Amino acid sequence: KMVMKIITETKKFSQFLLGYQEEWKDSVDPVFYEDELQIQITGQGSRSPLRSFWSGNQPAFICERAVPTPASEGENVGDCLPNASLLMTDEEVTPLPLSVLKARQVISRYVLSQNPNVPQLAGAGEPGAALYPLWVRCDMSDPEGTCWLGADAIRSGSKVTAVNLHTVTCKGPAMRKETLITLDELKQAHKSRHHASTVATRGCAQYDLFGSTVVENTVIESQSSVTVDFTWNSVESILQTPPLTSTATLNIKVTSGDMRSPVYQLYKELEFIQVLAEGLRTGVTEWPEPLETNPAVELTKALIEDLRNKVKSVQNQSAKEKEPKKEMNDSNTVDGSIRIAFLTERGDLDFVEQLWSKMRKSVTSYQDIVDCLTLVIQALKFGDIQPWIHRGSSSSLSKLVLQSYHGQMGSVSLTGLTPVHMLLEVGLDKMRKDYINYFIGQELSTLNYLSYYLSSEVDLQEQVERLKKLHHLLEIVVNCSTFLSLSHQHLFPLTQSCLQFYKTHPYDEDHSFQLQIRPTVISSFYQKEHPQTWRVEVSSGHGPQELKTTWQLSDKPPVDHVAFNMADVPFEVTVNGENEEPMYFTTVVSCSQVSFT
């Protein structure tokens, strides 16, 4: 009877997991199993709770203790399947671990369900019925401090041949100067556990480049980060500094709008464009505080009057020659650095762009826009001004200027949404030229590669969204240039990668863009710093028979479901200082294998 009960419970559990797996649509909501378990499927993205110690490349089941919700109180959900499961509320809650004993029972069900040699569980090992790996949160109540138990099936074709069992233990926090295991001791422990004669080692380390002392005075806000991941073979010692032969990958996440960014003013300009676009979409506009003390109408009148009083040919030509020359001299003083190119404002603003620059700093109401555009259209209609504009300008106002050259201006009704629409078009047109100036001027892209972002054929809301993506890309590139001194040979592939990503993905400041780089390029940023994470993998066997023992130090807790005791940590270690020893958490991931053949 006991055996049949175990088999019945195992079959029910495996059918539940399989049903959930087949119906899963990237939802982050967990589902309930019986009264005490909740399970969800997670990938290897930034939200995965396994990312700090596990490098699996497929989704996984995460099992934890159920958190009661109002919807589930008093209801029997023991037989619920995914299509009828109760979902969690939107309120974020702390994950709850299971006891180590209960976690082992859950893992045992998973392992038994994958065993093709148990006829009573027919279906568990059929082709296409393979389950994702299962990981169970543990409460560290055992002497070893077990915080996770995991299991994943190994298949040969359509048949499950074995299951790998993973145990994750954690201790800390502690100072690094305390006695740590040596690499030889770690190798011997692995050899003894798995009866291996030879082992291989692989090192991994992550450093926070923006947090290093080299750039401490110009560090970007915490929402932005640049970390670098190193991997190398044949580790020589615990906490070895990554050798210059390592493979290095930058992970770049930048938040737009930092006041210290070299392109902050451009961000503020884009912000006003978004205000106008939001007003068109919702009918309600929240006008920002004006940056100019003079009213918008007065600034517009002054611009028109200035055009009236200019001597048309000689003075205009002279002015046009001086401005680009000044820009070139500024660039030459710093060898044409990319940073200065980003800081330099274009010197070839045409009339409608100058009008935009004045209005976006001074407009505080819908009526301001109407009054300013009325002044401009009247001046054009009566021939008081004949300003020059860039060839290819697509805004409605630019087209009116062209028509005024021939005295054939069409009538314009400045009512309803038309004035806001016209001003938004001018701003979009102007900023598109700004980005062309940056990316093409620095040979980071071509018009062909930028065409998706510069198109004026899509509706205005989509134009704003694409310009927003292009600005985020610019923030990424200019920050890497300014704070990490990356050269053109690194910025060019980074630009191309970002351009390609945003053609098919929505705007996402949380996305981490990656760039392969030689360690020598950034050696001054990490070689004298403490790593955020340092890990060594000791492995034996090959292919499906490969077994690993992973030993890791990290400056943050590797799990989010257990509260660590910080009472014994001296206060001074929490204060960043050049020579301060960091506190580290020690994590060990050990593996064993259950064979079914």
C-alpha cells in the first residue's frame, strides 16, 4: 500500500508539472499544488532566482511554500491543474522556503517520475514528456545550510537515462581574510565524492566597473550599471585575478536622464517631445516648467525680427561659415574625441529648428503654441521673411516655408490638435537630424542602418517611440565612451548590436546589452578591485556524465528567501573605502547523478 501511495502521488505530481509546462506562456504567476506548494516556471532572465549560481540555459520549475491569498482561503485546491489554478495577487511577497525534509520529498517525486523503469508511471518517460528541471527553495535548517535542492533529467534521444541532483549550500556573511578553502582541497573533495582521477577547473568572475574607485567621482546613478564577466580555464588559486587571456563580456545597462550624462540636454529635449505626444494621445498635457524667463511669443517675435533685419546674402553666408568652423576647432582641441562630439550642439540649425529650440524651452500652454505659429505663418504669408531650411525636412511647417518661396502658401487652420501636431513634427524632424549628426558623424552607423529609427512614414506616436529607442542607444554609447574610454573599434559593434535589438524589441531600460572585449582594454578598471562574484567550477567526466562542484564567493546573498544574520558584521565593512576588505557569502553547488541504465 505504501508503494502504491508513493506511485500515485508521484504520477499526480508529474502530470501536474507536465500540464503546467504545456500551458505555460511566459507567465510569471505561480500556481498552487495541494495546500502547501506553489510552483512557477522561470527562464534565465534577470528575474530568475537561480541566476546567481546556476548556468542552465532552459526554463525551470521553481517550487516553494505556498503564500495564502484571499482567493485561496477556505478552498480546496489539492486537485487543481494549471488551467484551473489560483494565481497570486499583484502584491509582491517574499518567497517562502520549504523545510529541507519536505524539499527532499518533492525532489524524490520528480526523480521517480523520470525513471523509465517504473511501469506504473507509464507516460513519464515518453517522447516529448520530458520535464523542465525542478528547483526547490530550502530554509537552511540543516547543519550544511542547504538553500536549494535541484534535479534535471538527462536524455539520450527520447529516453531518460539519468537524473542530476544538485545541492546548494550557503554560509556568510564573513570577511575575506578569514580562512577559505584552498583550490587543492576543493579538487580533492570533488575527486573523493565522484571517484575521479583527473579534474578540470574553470574560473568565472564579475566586476562592477562603474563602482570601482577609478571612476568613483563620475559614477552614474545606481539604475545604470556596467559589469564585466570573465571566464577562463585552468584556475591557479582561489580569488585569482582573471588573466589577460580570459574571455571578457561587458554587461551594459543604462538609464536615460541622468543629469551628469553628456547628452542630458538632448534627453530634456526628447522629454518635451514625449509631453507633446502624450497630449495628442490623451488630450491632457502636463506642461513642464519653462527653461526661459521670456515668454514664448516674445522669443518668436525676436526670431522673426532678427530675420527681417539681416542682410540676406553676405551676412548669412558669413554666419554659416563661422559656426561650423568653431565646432571643428572645439573638436580639434581634444583630437576630435567622441565625447566632445556628443557635447557639441549642431551649428547648422535651420529656421524651424531654431523656432523649436526657443519654443520647447518657453511654451507653457496650448495658446502659446497657437500664438507662436500664427506669428510665423503671417510673416511667411506676407513675405516678411524667407528663411532657409534643410533639404528633406518633412514637417508641415517646413513645407509651408517652401511654399512661401513661391508665394503659394496653402491655408492653415490653427485649431484643435493641429498646432500641437505641427510643433511635434518640427521637434521630431530636428532631433532626427541631431542623431544623424552623432551616429554618422562619428562613423558609428549609416543612414541605411538608421532608416528604421528615422522614418517619418509611420504615425507620430511610433515616431516618438523609435526616437526614444535611438536616444537610449546614444546614452549607452556615450557613457561607454565617456566613463570607460572605449574606442571606436568597440563602440561600432556595440552600436550595431543595439540598433539590431531595438528593431524587434520594445523600449527596455532594464535590458542588459553585451559586448565582447579584450581584458587589456579595461584592465585598469578591475585589476586592483574586489570582484562582486568569484567562482570556480571543478569538473570531471564528459558529456552527460560530466559532474561539477562549484565554489563561489559573492558580495550579495545568493538567495532571496532566507534572512542572513548581519549582527556580527562590523559596521565599517559596509562603508566603501579604497582598502576595505569586503564581506562575502560562500556558496557551494555540488552534484551527483542517479543512473537509470
